[in-house]
Amino acid sequence: MRPNDLIGLLALGASQALAQSLLEVLQDNGFSGYAELLEGDAILSAGPGLIVYAPSNAALSAAADLLPAREATLPRNNASNSFGAVRNTAPTFVDPALYPEDGDAGDAEAPPGAVRETLLEDPVFTNLGPGHNQSLVEKNVSSAARPTVHSGLGRTVEVTGDDIAFDGGVVRPIDGVLTLPSSLSTTLPLVDAGAFAAALQRAGLAMELDNRPSITVLAPNDDAWNEAGDLPEDQLAQLCKEHVIVDFPGYTPLLKNGGTYQTLGQTNVTISVQGEEISIGGSKIVKSDAIIINGVVHTIDKVG
């Protein structure tokens, strides 16, 4: 065979591989279970520029034990499928932070990672304001070779392999199933902040914060909240409000060193970014980026 013929065949093979559909790529690369779930879904024609997070067959088999009943029993739910597919672009949230006069957002250090806007727009699972689909967060950490993906209820999955091209984007292999976001009240007890959830109920703020679009909740962990002790009702409501940033879902990749945000309690908190360590108002984030219907929760190690 002449060299030119060999080159032509190789090029043809590469072209055919790149032209494979999403279902073909999934079926040919060990994700046949996920391919079955996507049959007939709008995601199949949603490219180009799509990233599809694909759980392995083993991850799907384990899903019944790991996920809430609504997802385990409705594996074909369009919301679940849409949450696992993202555009390769960041969402366009307006950052309301104020920065020191000698710096600006463009120069400030930000934590490693990316916010991905998913195809999920169902209002049952998405309340981030007009024009915004639900988001998820992909982060690189020094202790892991590949990124971690943050989804609902504080759950994470790991990226397990290189991207695999298909005709509308890439498949990104993961070792688990992404969890749909739930309400703030449902999420807090699952991210070591059940005491703070109870405080929001006592303060009469839980329903408001479950429904207010686009919030960031800085939830003290149970040890920190219990150590602070009981507060009078009037002080409790104010303190709770000081742990909520409004009109901005502050996923950690969007937070920048030196940025100052106003809370629901009309106080200010300032971001400190030192590599992978992030502090807000002097409190260290110990569990980050739990996606909720209307924003994000970060568990912190101090009250106030």
C-alpha cells in the first residue's frame, strides 16, 4: 500500500470516529446503560459544543442504593439527563462584589475550577433568575489526578478518563450519577448544617430562602452552630441573614480574592483565596459547592 493511501485511510478513520453520534460513542465505550437512558432525549440533538457527563455501567447499577427514590425510580427523567449535559461556556452571572481600589476582579486570584451551565431549565429544579439554566461545578484539587464534579445534595463524582469526542461535543466519563438539586432546607442536613437549618426554621426564614432566586448560603457546620449557643429570636434572625448572599450564586470558581459581598442582613463579607483554601468573612469553607435549586451552599467552620 502506498504511503498516501495509508494516510488517506487513517484520515478517513479519524473522520468517521469524530462523526459518531453521542449514542454510538456511548455504546462503543462502555456506557451502554447511559446510552439507553438517553434514547429519544433532546440532548441527542443539542450540540455542538456539548460536554456530556457519562456514568459508567457500574455507577448506574449502584444508583438505586445511592440516590433518592425520585431519581432511582425515574432514570429516564428529562431533568436528570439535562443536568448531565453542559455547554462548554460559563454562565453569565453578574458579580456584584466590590473590590479594593488598588485591584479589580480581573486581577484577583480565583479558586481553580469552572462553573458549567447545564441544559436543565425545568423550574422544579432551577430558580436562578431569568435566562439562567441550572449550573454545576467542576473543580481540580491537588489531591486528585482528575477533576471532581459537584451536584445536588452535596454529592460529588470523579472524572475517570479523558474526553471522548462525538459529533456534537465530548463525553466526559464519571464514576457516579449526578444528583439533581433540591431545596435549601433539604440540603442543609446533608452537608453537616442541620443545626443551621433548624435555626432558619425558628427564625421564620426557611421558606423565603427556599424560594428566593439566586442565593449563596454560608452555612456554619453543626459543631460551630452548637458551640455558639442559643440566641434570642430577634438576634437569631439577623445572624441567619448575615450568612446569606443575595442575587448571586457564588460558586467557588466565581469567588475572587478581595471581593466584598453584601448579605441579606445588610452586612458585608470579604472573600480570601489562598490557593485551594477559601475563607468568607473570616470563616473557612470546609465543604463547598452543594448545588441547590436556587443557588449554592458552602459549609463553613465558624458562626458570624
